[in-house]
Amino acid sequence: MFKNLFKSKSSSQNDLPAVKTNNEKKKRKRSRKNSHESPAQKKQKHKSPPSEEAMLLSSQLKLLSSQKRLQEAIDLYWDVSNDNVRDEHHACIVIDCCGRCGNIAEGEKIVQKRKENDENINVQTKTALLKGYAHSGMIRKAALLYEEMMQSRSLKDRPNIRTFNTMLRGCLWTAATTFLSSGEIHGGVVTSEHVWRSATTTTKGRNSVKITPD
């Protein structure tokens, strides 16, 4: 009996290094994953819930966007009183409005400003910009943006199912205006096939595109 008890105690002690090793592996894996994140992304992880002012701004921008009152939405977004309120969610609303109103250049300014300020630009915001490009017939810009998202080292920043569908619809919209530029064909079936191949290609057991709701 005592022998069995001694053996049981010894075997449990021998298991401890394995447990410790597994924990160390998990820590190293998390560390490698976090090393690919930008300062803006790390800040986003610790972001507090939206304030009442932020939610009010969202409601106002959504109302203006639904009525296609683009200039009013842009003025409200850039208003100095919202300097400490606006975030990527507000940017997404206005960029979507820019695309639907045929003035995606204003949407580009918003994205560029966020880049200059090292502010996070999430997948939803990039998808809104991509949609604006497609609506404006700028399928080459849409394809380049999609490819940029695909090349992201962080899975969080890669295209989701909505981005994927938006890109494919853009190819359909521009099917009649497919053109050759710098030795590459943009629009129509050619670009849509490229998008499909990139989405179905697996990297380390994972799809390149996050086929999940955004």
C-alpha cells in the first residue's frame, strides 16, 4: 500500500514539468501573437465601453447617413467638439455614407488621417472603404486594399465574410468595365477568381478569410 502511495506521489511530481512546459508554450504563443499587433491595436484591447457622447454621435451620423446628407455628416464628424469622441466606428459610418453618395475621396481622407494619428482602422472601416471604391468603379483600388488586408500578419485584420462578399459584388458591378493596367486585369471574372482563390487558400490550417459574421 505504502509502495503504491509512494509511486503515485512520484508520478504526480513527474507530471509537473510537463504542465509547466505547456504553460510556457502558451505564453510564448501569446507573446508571438501580440508582437504582430500595432500600438493602436493593443490600445483597442483595453478600450472602455463607448461613452454617452460617442453613442449620441453614432446616432446622429447614422441618421444623416440614412438621409444621404453627406456634407452635414462630414462636418459633424470633423467638428472640434468631437475630437475626443470620434473613433473607428464613427469613421466607418461616414465612409459608408461617402461611398453611397459617390464621394469616396472624403472617405479616403478619414482613413488617411487615422493612419497619420496611428489610430486603429478595423475591418469594418476598411470594408466600407472597399465598398465605396467598388461603387465608384475603382475596382483596382478595391483589389489593392483587399490584397493589403490579406497580407496582414494579424488574423484580426484580415477580410471577413462581409469584405469577401463586397469584393465579389464589386467584381460583378464592374464586369462590363474590366480593364488592363500595369499588366494586370482588374474587374469582372479575373479579379473575382483571384479573390476566391485567396479566400479558399489555407495557411497553417486556417482559411485566409475569416468566414464568420463580423
